[in-house]
Amino acid sequence: MEHVFKRLYLDDQPADRFLVADETGLGKSMVARGVIAKAIERLDRPDSGVDRIDVVYVCSNADLAKQNLGRLNVTGQKDIIESGRLTLLPTELAKLKAPAAPGTRKRVNFISLTPGTSFNVSKAPGQARERAVLFRILQQLSVLKEDRHEDAIELLRSGAHAHNFNWEVKRLVELFPDGFAPSVAEKFQQLANSSGNLPAFEVSMRDALTDGAAAIRPRMSATIGGLRGDLAQAALECLEPNLIILDEFQRFRDLLYSHGAAPDDEDPAAELARQFLNYKGTKLILLSATPYKAHTGANEADGDDHAADFRQLLRFLSSERPGYMEGLEADLDDRRTQLLKQVPDDALTRRIEDGLKLFMSRTERPQLGKDDMLDVIEMAPTNVRAGDLTSYRSLAALFRATRTGNPIECWKSVPMFAHFLTGYKVGRMLDGRIHCDREAVGPVLPALATIDPDAYRRYAAVETDNPKFRAVREHTVGQGWWKLLWMPPSLPYVEPSGAFAEVGADATKQLVFSAWNAAPTAITTMLSYEAERQILEGSPLHGENTAEARKRFRGRLRFRVRDGEPQAMSTLALFIPPCRSGTCR
């Protein structure tokens, strides 16, 4: 934490952007919290040059953003801003400009944003509340006359119920009788006129006079989306970000930079994000244990290149500092030559490390010998069957027909790949989303290894084409883990019995790493089927895996409530501690 703060604020040539790439679970958020505390202390001085302190937390998940913003709130103040959307910031301006909280000289704001709903806003109508903000600001600018309010509500309500949207509008009018800050309204009007979205809305209002607003409303998505984009850009006027935390930024790195290339100037979402991130004097902290794919091959299906991604990330972090990338890339080339020749050069290694630590740091979990919480299970798959090789041969024929590279890596990692290829280029070709040579593809499809539908319907064992998966299945479900309702405790207070005694003390969580997006879905699907099959063996449902048969199956631990009254709650006794002589044990 001290190193990050020093690089951002204290060095002679401070960094504006810094990456904390600590391994998962080692406290990246705590590092950010520490930097926030020290930054507030520094900026709260009378001579810091800022009137208020805005700390913005950006995360791809709104619920996670709300949770983590609470952790980063070092002041403990209650009035943090969790709207998650730039377009709603005009409604929070009073809170942003509120008096300082006890203990600080200046107002400190904590704001959470999600990139998908804050920057990539120009293609959808958004939430009803956002459209209500649009209504109020158009009303404030006198674009909407009193006698046209009903038509405007009809055009802007999109998929919301008319009554509900009308309520949102009335609520905003009551909360903001004088409208929003004039600077925001004027900026919005300027942007909306320049983009053509405001003239387009006015045309729609005129068309509503002749054709009726209800007939025009289905065609309003593009115009509303454009107005939302203008509003988001105008809302940046509300923010004065001093410190921005980008958590798990690799999930939205396209907004920061393109893979191995310059940012796309034609992308309005990326342009809006850059305006936000490049606010004068703003410091950025990026948090991610995996800021780029650690290794890629020559035939990556998604076109990733780990070397290009790494360099582009460094360009972004260094803000294109003159001479930095040229010197670092020369050192990296020398390092590669050194490794190939097996000639050690400690001075070169230290120079590269020092260069990287200017803009990034990483702490990895130490290996603790026999006391380590992690145990690597070696599963060298030696049980390769003839069917596995036949599956690879048919998969290779499909990849040749679609000209999508070599499938050997996905065949080794994803069981029954033919069922889980939807997200890949070959899957998009088969779905018809991308053109392919149907005459070449058609003949090879019947040979692909697929789940036997008859075995599936009978809840029979399903053979797979993947020796790695069979090893994982044997190590987990094959050891009777399907009998467990939950993972057994590693340090039990009482001696385990029943199924927990059968599996022994070695049963614990398993972590499977794979570079293939299809692997988690495929592995969990196949393991879940096998566990369910074992659970139902011997039951009336076994032998018929259909929706109709499932309807006949009733859960045993059910707690029913009818009209607020509990019904048939005898099973609750299983979960209540028994009492003897008035004392519960």
C-alpha cells in the first residue's frame, strides 16, 4: 500500500495509473482502502488545490459494487452514492455538494458506477428512472410544452407501464421543482443538438400529433438511447474525480483500450470512458489478479495475444510516457535472448523489475510447505480410450471444414465439446450466425461424439470422450461425494458419521483451472448429471429422466406456508436442538 501511494502522490515523477495485481484473496481491496485513506488525508489539506474529494469505484457488477464500496468507505459516512449510472448523477448533485462530514475539512464523496450501464448507454432505452430524468431535463429546457406532456410520457416510457412511468416523472418533478443544475442541462442541450438526438426527438413529437404517440413509441429506442448517451456525457460535469478504483477491469478493458491496438475512436462508449478517466489530476488504481491472459497460443479462437495485451496494458498504465515503453521492450528482448542462451544477468532482471514496479505490483500467495492450504492433485490422464481418439478425429474434421484451427487443446480440456461450442466461432457457424461452407460441414457432423440420448433419458451412465474429465469424476463423484449435502468440516468438533465418515477427511473443495470458457459449463454439467443419477438410483424416478417424471418426485424437507400460516412443519423438528431438563444441548 505504501508503495502504491508513494508512486501516485510522492515520487518526483508520480504515476497517474497503477495496477495492483495481487493474487486472489491477498487483499487488493484492502490496498485500495489504505490508499484511499491516505489520499483523503492528503487532499483534505487546505493547500491541496481541490474543493471536494470524489472517490469513484467502478465494477462490472452492481451488487458487488455496492458491497465493496462499503468496504472502501474509510470515513464511515452514510450518504454514499450507489446509483451505478452516470445518467442518474444529476439527481445526486445536492449530495455531491453537501457540507463536509465530521472529521474532514472538505466534502468526501464515494460513488459507485458500473461500466455497462454508465458508458455503453447509447443503444438501449435504459431504466424508467433514467427516462424520467430525460423527461425532467427536456421539460426544464422548455423542449416539452405543458400541453404535450402526455405524448412525451408515451414516447419515453418505452416498455414501462404508463402508470408506473408517470409516477416516476411526478416524483422527479416533486424532488426537483427547479430542475437540475443549469450547467448539466445546458451541456446536455449542447450535446443532444450536436448529436442530432434532440432534433430527432422533436421530429417524433411532431409525428405523434398526426400518427399518435402510441404508434411512434415502438420506434423510439434509438433516439432514447442516443439521448441517454448525451445525458451520460453531460453528467460528467457533476463529477470531480480525484481517485478512481477500477475493480476487475479486465472485464471491461475494451472501454480502456483495444487488445494490442490503439483505442477505437469510433466507439462512443470508449470515448465516454476516456473522458471520465482522463479528468485532470485524477489518479487511477486498477485491481485485478488476471489483468490479461497469462499465456496464449498461435491459434487462439478469440484472437488474444498475451504479449500484445501485456504491452498495451503497460502503455495505458504509463500514459504513453516518452521513452518508457521503448526502453522496457528493449530490456524484455534482451531478457528473452538471455534465457535462450542460459546466460544469467541479474542487473538486467532488476532493471526490468524496477521498470515494471513503476506502474504495477503483484504479491503471490507464499508456499507454506506441509501447512499450505492448497494441495495440487496431479491427474496425468493415462486412461485414453479408442473412443477418445475417434472423437478427436471427428472434431478435427469439423475444424478443418470450418477452417477454425486445431481443436486438440479444447478436446483435451472440454468433455463432449460438441455440446458446448456455442460461444466459439465454430459454434456460431453451426448456428448460422456466421457463414460457413455447409456442403463441407454437413457430412462431418454425424461423426461428432455426443451424449447418447437414450442413455440420458434412462438415467444411465454417460460415456465421455475426455480422460481428464473421467479422472476428475472418479476423484469426486466417484468417491461418494454425491451423498454429501455440504462439504465436511476440515476440523470437526464431533466425529463424523454416515456419508461424512465414508468419504473421509480428504474431501474438500476442488479448484479446476482452464483457459477454455466452455470447460466450467461442460465439467459442471457432466458432473451434476452423474451425481443426480447416483442420487436417484433405486428411486421410483430412476430410469425415466423426463419432465413428466420429475413432476412426480416430491422433496422431503418442505416447509409450506398457506395464508401466512405454517403447514406440515413436522420436519422442522429435525433442525431444532433437543432439550433435556430445560437445557438445550
